[in-house]
Amino acid sequence: MDLYQGLLLITAIHLLAAAAPGPDFVLVAQQTLCNGQRTGLLCSLGIALGLSVHILYSSFGLAAIIANSSSALWSIKILGGGYLIMLGIRGLKAKARSAEPLSGDTVKERSALKTIGLGFLCNALNPKAPLYFVSLFTVVLSQDTPPQNILIYGLWMMALQLAWFSLLTILLSRPAVTRTFQAMGHWIDRIAGGAMLLLGFKVLATSAN
């Protein structure tokens, strides 16, 4: 897969995954509603930086495995594809949520650095992230993928994450938008689930060949 194909695939899948309501969304929403737009943007920056942790160990670690062991790569693709299919099925089963407002409890005001750190830890410590990123990179990485392409993929994913949550912060400055987003959250889960399902089958088909 060439660089541009990889970027297009990563853009489509990662934006859907980021849009699905989860810990990052809840944190950004709470910080924005409680402390304002500036705090939400700083938190979004922290989340994007936290992404670098997963990108580093998954992309470069996987690249090393690809270069040294074809059997290990095959096993990882089987596990990764299976995991994506599991995520896809779970997303397709998503049910509508009640459009309850997010907690409006006052959060103690933090410095810019601490707010960035809050977002960083929220993303970096997400237990669901490792398998997701390894699974995604199994699709776009191969034995002939140049190291600079891996770097470009990683930086692009961080840019997408920052852009999405920055936009979300601006939208969430209006509580009515928050309630609408929550009410439609199950549709986002289902769309993302369908994409994950297709991607999982693609990974399994690639490993079979």
C-alpha cells in the first residue's frame, strides 16, 4: 500500500473511531462545559499528544516484527483482524442512549500544563487503544514500508485527533449541540462498527493470502 492510500484509509477509519463517544469525548465535553473553550482546546491537545504513545510502540514495534518474522506478522494479523471484527460487531449492536446532559459539576481550574497532562493521560492510559492501533497499522504497514511513511502516518493521526477534538470543543460550547450529539451517538457507533468490521475482514483476507 502506497503512502496516499494509507493516509486515506487511516483518515476514514481513525475519524470514525475518534467520533465514537468514549473517555476522550467525555473528558473534552466536561472540561469545555465546566471551564470554557480554552480549557477544552488544551485538553484536546493533550489527547493528541497522548496518541503518540500508542503510535510509537504499535507502528515501530510492528515494523520491527514485520522485518524479522513473517510468522509473527501472520499471527498479529489474525489477532488484529479478529479484534477489529469484535469491535465492529459491538458497534453494530449499539443502542440509543438517553440524551442526558453531561455532568456540570465544577472542576477545579488547572494550569495549562496540567490540563494538557489530563488529556494526555486520558488517552495514553486507555486500555482499549493498544489493540486498535496495532490492528490499524497491520493494514497499512508492510515489509517495504519506508520509516518516513510510518512517521507521516503517526503525525497525521495526531493531527486528525487534534482537529476533531478542537472542532468538538467549539461545538460543545453550545449545550444544545452536546445533547444532539449524545442522542445520535449510537449511529456513530454503528457506522464506525461497520467500518471496523470491513477492515477486520480485510486484515484476515490479507493474512490468508
